[in-house]
Amino acid sequence: MDDICPSQFVACYTPEEWEDMILLYGEEDVFIPEHPIGDAEAVANFTWEILFLSPWELIYIALPMSVLATYGLTIYFAYKWIQKKFS
């Protein structure tokens, strides 16, 4: 088995071993893309996934982002206030 297994693979399985693993893990629908994903396709997939988030997932994302935005804007306005004060 080792002599026919390419060096870039960690392990090679016989068809019987592969079927046993699929039955063991219960994943019959193993998706292996035929081509690598490009940048534009990755952005489109990310946007599509964001559009269909549940309300709770949106809240989990929105709360930390709101806190970070508040910190960032506070620092920005403090900088602008100090800049205006000394100009």
C-alpha cells in the first residue's frame, strides 16, 4: 500500500476501508471541489452566507461590532477634538 500512496497524502485507503470510514462517520455526501475557489467567488459565498444568518447569529455579530465601532469612533473624535483644540 505504501508504494502506491503518493507522498503528498498522509494516508491512503482501499475502497473497502473508505466505505467503512464513510459508514462510521455517516457522511455520504463528501464534497470535493474540482477547482480552487477564487477571491471573487469567496466574497460572493461570504455575502450569500451573511444574508441568510438567523436573527440570533446577527445579534451575536452585531453586539461586539457595535462595541468596537463605539471604541473606534470615540478615539477618532477625541483625536479630532485635541487636533481642533491645538490648531
